[in-house]
Amino acid sequence: MADAKEIQYAIMNGISFSGAKKEKGDDDKVKTKARKKGYHTGAHGSASAKHKAEIRQRVKKRASQRKK
């Protein structure tokens, strides 16, 4: 159990339930942008992603969608 000092401190200052701080040195992880690009190009093997990527390519090639 907590002693009187700890209880008094909790009453006066409140209790913080924050988690432990994480280190920001994880460079070996794949970033979201890379995964998103793989999905947009259909590179990850999903049939629906390949289909959507094909549709995007067709829309991109339309004369009305090109930059002027």
C-alpha cells in the first residue's frame, strides 16, 4: 500500500497515466509513404490493387487529365 505522503502527493498533484517514452531511432521500419506507393502501383500482389492501379493509369493518360 501507499503511505500517507504518496496519497497526499497524488491528491495535490494528480496521477499521470502516460506510457513509457519510445525511442525515435527506428530507421529499419518501412514508412507509410512507401507502403502506399506499393499499393497504388499494385506491387504488393492484391488483385483489387492491380485493378485500381490499372484504372488510375488509364485516367492519367486521358487527354482531359493531362497538365496543360
